[in-house]
Amino acid sequence: MAQSRHRAFCWPRPTCLRRDFRDALGIALPAMMTTVATPVGTAIVTREMAKYGPDAVAGMAVINRMMPFVSAVIFGLSGALGPIFAQNFGAGRMDRVLGTFREGMRFLALYVLVASVLLFALREPVADLFGATGLMRELIVLFMGPLAPAMILAGILFVSNAAFNNLGHPGYSTALNWGRHTAGTWPFAVGLGMVFGAEGVLIGQALGGAIFAGLAAWLALRVIEAPCRDPLRAHHTCPDQRMQVIAGRSYR
């Protein structure tokens, strides 16, 4: 039954391969470019930190090692929500797509709250573990203390990226991520660094992230409201839903 109705097993056709490869590449290339933006932002912040001496660079090195561990759940949230966005979009259930976005944000807020409390409680022991003193210690304590809730900003961007990539607008993910790690990082890190020193670089990075996180959330809600309307252009572009529809097909 599955074979006759859904063609579960069949030889690929060259025309279909070319069509699907083109469609997949339209999502894969922007997603790859989105990922490349992160090390660019890290390089900018590290360069600015280098102006304040080896202690500042050492503190930033510890923070960069801790970030993937602390934010692992946030990084994974985008991948977990993507299939849910896609399946409901393919089924035409935009109410569920919106519900998924909202629940993703709620989960994100809860996780960041719990993680921030734990980081705050462990900030001094972690600094001792790395033998941090002086400016290095100040940066670690700042990251694990007042700036810990700023993790939600990256999470908002990741959840929005999942919506963009699976609702036919992957280019938004690329533009917002590159914007965040360039225009949303360098001027703020430099400006606040001139005022507050090395700590200002971290604060500036968070401030720029807040601007782009807000923009991403606004744009994601606009896309969910009407996926066929491009919020940034005058004309309408309707994404091809063949990539999202994975069940209920009838082949004759």
C-alpha cells in the first residue's frame, strides 16, 4: 500500500534530482553563509579585546570556551523547531506555526532564566578554576553575572532563523546574522570599549545583539503572518511548499 500510494521506493529521476537539488541549494547556501557570520563576530570582539592586554584576551578565551557549553540547548533549539515549522507550513496550518514560534520563545526564556541563575551562582568558583585575576576575572564575572540573561538574544535570532529557513525566506537569516556580527558588533564594541574599557566591549556586543534580535523577532512574525508576502519588498513572493510537504501525498 505504501509503495503504490506514496512510492516509498523508486529510482530517482534526473529531472527531479535537478529540481530538488536547486530547491535544496536555495536553502543550504544561505544557511551556510549564516553560520560563517559567527566566527567573524568573534574575531571582531577578540581584536577589540586585544587592545586591553593579555588579561582581556585570556578572559575572552574562557568566555568563548564556555559559550558553546552554556548555549548548547539554545543552539539546538533552532534545529528542533525547524521540522515543526516546516511540517505545519506544508499542511497549511499557520496557526500552529505561530504557536510553535511562541512556545519556542517561552522555552527559550525559561532556559535562559535557569541558566543565568546557575551561572551567577558559579561565577566565582569558575573564575577560581581558571586562576583568573584582575581584568580576566572581571570579564568572566561580568559574563556569568549581569550579562548572562543576554543569551536570550542569540536564542531569539536562532528561533527566528528556523522560521525563515523553513517558511521560504532563508535570505533573512543570512542578512540578520551578518548584520548582527558586523554592524551589530563592531561599532558598539568599539564605542562602549572607549568608555568602559574591556568590559564595554562585552556590553556593546550584547547591546548590538539586542537590536538585531528585536528586528529578527518582528520580521519572523511578519513572515508567519503571511509567508507569501515579502515584508521588505513591494511585490509578493510565495515560497514553494514542495520542500515542506512530507506526508499525505497521493501519486496517480
